[in-house]
Amino acid sequence: MFKGFKEFLMRGNVIDLAVAVVMGTAFTAIVTSVTNGLIEPLLAILGTNGELGLGFQIVGDKPATFVAVGPIISAAINFVMVAAVLYFVLILPMNHLKKRFAAPTEVKADPTELELLAEIRDLLVAQRAAGDGKHALAARSGADGPNGDSATK
């Protein structure tokens, strides 16, 4: 029971996934800090009310009805930044390495219908040519005896 569990944990995929989760979490914290410290203040400048930031008020005198658009935009920017860094730092290099060091596999594609028909045609032509040669040989050997003599002599 423990042997199977150990094999499961020692698989490359599980270890890689664990490392990716830790790296993603650490990087997300960095990106969140950048968006909180840089992007959100820039978005707050666009808002009409300096205290609440970018968004709109549903009911004029009630601050609880303020719909904050700035945090939604910040979250979207967070997501795009994390996805871009993970793609360009992890995924793209790994795909390049896989292509570079992967064993070449030669996969023969299935022939198309046209190729199959051409092959059948060529086989029929070869078969007819071989058949015509047999008929000519049989007619020739029937007319001449084993010594080249005619059978009717």
C-alpha cells in the first residue's frame, strides 16, 4: 500500500505540479503587489470620486451602492500578467526543450483514396501484363514441342 503511494508521489508529474503551484503562488503575490501599488492608483485617477476609485454610484447618497470597477480591472490585469509570465517563462521553454530532445517518431500517414486507387490501378496493370505473358508463353509452348518441334508434325 505504501509502495504504490510512494510511486505516485515520486512520479515526475506530481513533483512538477507541486513546484508549479508553489511558484505560481509566489509569483501571484508579486503581481498582486504591483497591481495594488501601481495599477490601482492609476485607475483611481480615472474615477470621479477620489475616495472610492474607478466605478459608478447606483444611488447618489449611499456609498454602499458604489460599484467598484477598478478592482475588477486590477484582477483581470493580475490574471493576464501571471498567465503571460507563466507562458513565457515556463511553458514556452519547456515546449522548446521537448521538441529539441524528443526522440523522432516516424509516423506514416494513411494513404489517401487517390493514392489507394492509383496503387490498385498499378497492380491491375502489372497483373494483366503478367497474365498476357503467361497466355503467350502457353500458346507458344503448346505449338512447339519440348525440342522446338511443332506438335502437329
